[in-house]
Amino acid sequence: MSASRALLSNPQAGASPTMARAASRARLAAPSSSIPFAAPRAKPAVLVAEKLGEAGLEVLRQFADVECAYGMSPAELLAKVSQFDALIVRSGTKVTREVLEAGRGRLRVVGRAGVGIDNVDLQAATEAGCLVVNAPTANTVAAAEHGIALLASMARNVSQADAALKAGKWQRTKYVGVSLVGKTLAIMGFGKVGSEVARRAKGLGMHVIAHDPYAPADKARAIGAELVSFEEAVAKADFISLHMPLTPATSKVFNDESFAKMKTGVRIINVARGGVIDEDALVRALDSGKVAQAALDVFTVEPPPKDSKLVLHENVTVTPHLGASTVEAQEGVAIEIAEAVVGALRGELAATAVNAPMVPAEVLSELAPYVSLAEKLGRLAVQLVAGESGIKGVKVVYTSARDPDDLDTRLLRAMVTKGIVEPVSSTFVNLVNADYTAKQRGLRIAEERVSHDNAAAAESPLESIQVRLSNVQSKFAGAISTGGDIVVTGRVKYGIPHLTVVGPYEVDVSLEGNLILCRQIDQPGMIGKVGNILGQRNVNVSFMSVGRTFRGKQAIMAIGVDEEPDKETLEKIGKIPAIEEFVFLEL
Ligand SMILES: NC(=O)C1=CN([C@@H]2O[C@H](COP(=O)(O)OP(=O)(O)OC[C@H]3O[C@@H](n4cnc5c(N)ncnc54)[C@H](O)[C@@H]3O)[C@@H](O)[C@H]2O)C=CC1
Ligand SMILES: O=C(O)C(=O)COP(=O)(O)O
């Protein structure tokens, strides 16, 4: 398995701790200088819980076993989810903490075939190391067009007049509408959909203002919309169109208080999320005439209750969450999400990841061997710890000739965490949950960058990575630096991670297979003695390196071994008279 796969994969899925360790070793043994797609053990399984376009299903089927189970009850979803590596939903399925817990150990990816991820418990997904990806662009135009459709049909009473005529009533005076041209439209949330609505509304001759605390003013200006405060937007508007996400900050922002600030006779369109409006307050505002009309595609509870006063209100136009429902958008969304989910299952970092850092493919490819080095140094360091003190302080020192802005250390930090946590716990760690896991375990991971002033070295992103564990005892005193920390340092040579420093000793051993560290009195014949014992037991030595502080004083021997020596062999090595201590470390 490649380094990129290690970032998101769950080596423990359905495996015993021993199997997980074996899988982990297999992964680490894979070449790390490129990011090939490792042959999957078996086809991953994907559960599609809501209607997805055929083109997307085709993309999924080429890579995975796909089960479409539309219209499942929450209980059915809970019962099924643990059999799948990925789950794809739209807005109709609640991916709760319970669902994510039920999927723990196998479920690696949740794909939201659309924009809004308010139906996915992101915190629970992050804690479970489950990547959430969405399809943020393919339905933008559809949602904007639906907003315009609702705006125009509301202004001209299209749905009410249609219903009346079909009921045999020809009511031309009752359904006199209002014009759009020259009216002020306030766009609340000037993101992808909001800005497309603005563009179209300008074409209808409307004066467009917008409120979005995070949108760049020049983007709005380029479209001919003016960014204003919330108060100004709601006070000046004849029409208000909602396009912000549902978050704790936007929940019920349209309430009695904000309706009171609006012009009497204002008209409201909502194709964002029902929850941004206090629906009872909207009914009151409609009844009082403060709000003349509303056009709603989304509701706090979907579907809304059959006797909902809001839905049945004669001044309200409703559609059943159809914003994204065009043939074109659904095809686009299906392909967008299928590609994101397949990529994520392959271990790539999806560009539409919602709960993980987005790392461009070229950066990932360049960092791949360092990602592997970071994890191995973490694994080595933790296996050197003794005693009950527990690890608290971890320092990762990156030496690089690159500008600090050119070095994304989030992956490396995550992999050091993975290396430290996985050998000593049943938690699997990946890029999604590394920081959360570290925090949970009380691990403080400090990072330091040391600049390396050799310009030629800027070719490679890093000169070395050092992992230091402070305030811990070690089972191998030779790994303790003069400052009292466990210290291991490594570098990448010819694409392969190497261990280059242990405590105060310089060594050079490739980090493949397993490692024996011995501390001995520096004297001739030591390499031969240890090599002989290993040879007699058929343990292949892949690398050997000796480092010492001063001639004739202590030295350490770092021996890379392909196989794990049995206990007897290790004891024999320990009994060589000049050997003061030794430790066997699994990579
Ligand atoms: N009805 C439907 O079928 C569809 C609904 N949507 C919904 O439309 C909304 C917007 O989608 P996109 O434009 O794609 O998202 P986006 O992320 O591109 O835009 C959202 C904008 O809201 C802004 N925002 C955040 N907090 C705000 C606040 N307190 N006040 C004002 N603005 C705030 C953000 O800065 C951002 O610019 C989402 O809620 C999405 O779920 C999207 C597609 C289809
Ligand atoms: O993309 C969004 O945010 C939407 O609201 C579309 O929802 P849907 O996929 O049609 O259930």
C-alpha cells in the first residue's frame, strides 16, 4: 500500500490486532517513492442510500460492488452500514453519530451527492476517521435556476393561479402580481448559488445587494452586486433570497426579530435550508402581512407535516426540495460524487474533502517518502518508551531548505501521530482523525522548522525529520539524547526512508523490515558476532550501521532484519559480553 493510501486507509477494518499489525507492516514495506494504486484485497463495497444518476453508478461499479438501497428506514441503514466501505447519500438520509459508530472499523467514506452536509454528523465522522466528501459544484446552476423560478412564479402567483384554474376558477383580478424590474433583491449568502442567482437577477433588471460576511467584495462588485450588512440587506430588500449553509450560526437567523426589521410586504425565497428560518415566526409574519409571500423549496423537517400551516398558507409557494433536481444536475452530481468516493477509497485525498485537509496530488506525490518516514519515526520512538509515565510532549523538527510556506507539514504531523498511537492502541489513525486522536490522548505535538541553508537541498522538500519525546523513560538508554529526550531522526535517501540518528549516535539504516538496536562497548569484532548469530538462525540482515560517540567508548549498532528473530536469538545477542543493552523494534 502506498503512502497516500496510508493517509486514509483503515488497516484494522475487520481485522484482529495481529492482522492489523501485519497489514500495517505490509503497507509500510511497499515502495514509498511513488503513489501507485495498490491492488485492493477485494472490491470495496459501496452503499447508495438515495437515488443517484446512472452515470455515477457506472463509475462506482467499475471499482466497487455497489448496492442501491433507496428509501431505507434509519433502523435499516444502521443494520446495513457496517458491511460497507462507503456510503452515498443526498439530503434525505441522516448520517448520525449512531450510523457512523455502527460503521466504525469498515466505513471509510461518506459521499454527499450534493452541497449541504448538514445531514452528516461531521464531528462523529472525524472522530471515526471517516472521510466526508461532497459534490459542491454540479448542482449550483440548478439551484440558482430554481431560485429564479420560485422568485418569478411567486411574484406572478403562478402556482396559486394554476391550482385555481384547474379547480375551474378563472380569477384574473385575484392573481395580479408584482413586477421584478427595478426591485431590490437581497441575496443572503453570496457563494456559488447566491452569486449565480445575482447574475440572473441582474438580467431581470433587479437591483441586487448581498450579505455574506465571508465573501470577497470584488467578486460581488464584478457581478454588479453590493455587499452590505445583515441589517441593511433585510431593511432595504423587496425580495430576499436565502443561500447560506445551515450552521449553528445561521440556524433560525430569520426570526421574529429579523422579520420586524424588514419592509412590510417583503417576499422571501428559500432554496438553501429550512432551518435558517424560524418557521413559526414566518407563519406569524405572513399572517400579519409583514411578509407578503414566501417561496420555499426546503423545510426544517423534510417532508414537512401534512398539516404544516406554512406549507398550506395561501401566500406560500412550495416545492419538495427540487433545487438540485434537473436531469443535467443529477447526472453531474452523480459523476462528481462517484469520482470523489472512488478516489477516497483508493486513498487519494479528495479535492472535495469536507473534514480533511485538501492536499494537491503533486504535493502528496513529492511528500510520499517523507510521509512514510514520519510514520516510521513515530513507530520507532514509541517503541523505545518504557515505564508508566505516558507520552505527553512530542516535538517534530523538520529541517528543510524550502520556504516554510512551501512545506505542508499537516500530513507529516498526522503520520507521526499515527506512528506513535497505532502500535500502542486499538485506534486507527489517518489524516482525518489524527489531530483529534492526539488531542483525545493528551498528546501535544509541537512542530519546529529548522532552515537548511544549502540551496541545492531545496530540490527535495525536506532534509530530515526528527521526532523527540520528552519527559519519558526509555527501555533503550542509548536513544536518550544529552537533553534527556528520546530522539530519532531520519532522512529520505534515493526515495527510501533511513534512520540517521538515535539519541546522540549517528547511524544509517534503511527503515524497511524490522530493526535491532544494540548498545555496546566500541571494540572490534562486534558486527561479526551479532551477524553470526542472526545468520545461524536464518535471519537476513538488510542493513547494518555502527555509530559511536568516541573511539573505545560506547557505540550503537543498528541492524535491519527482514525476519523477526525469535526470543532465543535475541537473548543470545543480549548475552554477548560487550553488549550493554538491545531492543527489537517493529517497523
Ligand atoms: N435546494 C437545493 O436543492 C439546494 C440547496 N443548496 C443549498 O444552498 C446553500 C448554498 O450552497 P452553495 O452556494 O453551493 O454554498 P457555498 O458554500 O458556495 O455558499 C454559501 C455562502 O454562504 C456564506 N455564509 C456563511 N455563513 C453566512 C452567514 N451567517 N450569513 C451570510 N452568508 C453566510 C458563505 O460565506 C458562502 O459564501 C447551501 O445551504 C446548500 O445546501 C445547494 C444546492 C441545491
Ligand atoms: O446539494 C444540496 O445541498 C441540496 O440541497 C440538494 O439536495 P438533494 O441532493 O437533492 O437531496
